[in-house]
Amino acid sequence: MSGAACLAGTAALRGGAGLVSVACPQGIQAVVAGYEPGYMTIGLPDDADGQLWIDAVTDVPRMVDGKDSVGIGPGLGTSTDVTEVVRRLCTVAACPVVLDADGLNSLAATIRSGGWEGLEHLGPRVLTPHPGEFSRLSGLAMSEIENDRSGSAREFACRNKVILVLKGAGTVVTDGDRTSINPTGNSGMATGGSGDVLTGLTAALLASGGEPFEMTRLAVYLHGLAGDLAAASLSQPALIASDLPRFLGDAWKQLFTQGETEGATH
């Protein structure tokens, strides 16, 4: 899904990342490159169906070498080859890694059966599932999750030593010790591609070198605030995912203004 890669890459730029590279199957590289001139693209081997081919595994160490953060999952698809690419990335990347969408689906069986014990944990890992994806990751029924969103997210994060972002109304951000309920966002953001924007934005903030939990929390806040500003301008029904990067600039400005105001009052 080329659109997902484009949204994630654009959001990473709007999140403040100085250099962004979007890795994608060679068959859609021209489409992804043509969407936004500000990021670079890396073409990976793909099969006859356009999905990543197993040979892409050998490219992973080169792709992540020297990177400050990595996001994987948006528009990725699922297959045995894709799962091997995701596993390889998780084991070689020493930098923070954000896993979303098919990045999570590729590892769901592994995580559910043995947590991250089978995957080397070289750096912070941020998982950003919606409730359905979290159900597949945790093995919990949807009803169990919705009855105790904070508790189920916190227990999973603690057991697996990850930062978990459980998306939805009142997104939960937790590392198993600290837990935050995000106050921004609206129902208009329940649209295809919104999560891809969050992946790119989170990866950008993690690349800044700030404390991973706080950077993840900030990404979720800014993502929701951009959605609120977009909805105020366009309405919730008309809001689409590509609006979110466009309103991230206003979200940043509002955040800076809040900081200056709070500094003046203290």
C-alpha cells in the first residue's frame, strides 16, 4: 500500500526528522518518491505480487545502519517473507523501532507465544496497535481489553519490556511503569491512514534522542492535536489522514505557545 508509506514518510518530516528514507518494494518506489520530494526512497526486492521478497532480508542491516530510529509496518502486507524481514529488523536495529499495522501482525504469533524472548532487544521498541491488533498480540478478547484498557496495556508492556500505544478514544501510552492517557484527538481521526501518520511522527520524535516514553507520549499528543486542529478547520466527517501532516505545523506552534505561557506563569 504505497499511500501508507507516503503518509508515514511525510509525517516523519513534519515531526522534525532531518533526513528521512522510505524503504518500499521496488514496484512502488516511483509512486512513493513522487509523493514527497523531501524524503529519500530505498527500493527493496519484491515478488510477482508486489510484496517484499525474502532477499530483502539481506538489505536490512544496511538500511538501519546509522539510523536514529526506524518505523515499520504501514502498508507492508503479510507473508512469510515479510515476517522474516520484520524479525530481522527487530534483531539488528540498535536504535528505537516503532512497529505498527502489518509490522505487528507479522510478529503477533511470536510475541503471543513467547514475548520478546526470541527476539534480541537491542533498543527501545514501541508498539502502536489498535484494539484488534492488540487482541492478536496479547491473546486477550476484545471485551477484556475494552473493560480495562489501561490495565491490559500496562501488563503487556511490563511483561514484554516495550512501550505500548493502545490506540482509540483516550489512547493509552505505557511502558509498564508509567502510564499516560492522551487528551487530544477526535472521532474524525478514525480513518484509514491515521495510524501511518502516527508511526512516522513517533519515529521522528524518537530519533531526536529524547527519553523514549516521553517522546512517544509527545508524538501521540501532537498527532491528536493535529487532528483536533484539522477537524476545527474541515469538520470531523471531512477529515482524512493526509490532512494530519498538514496541520502538524500548527500543532507544533500551539505546543510551543503553551510552553511559553506556562514558563511565563511560573
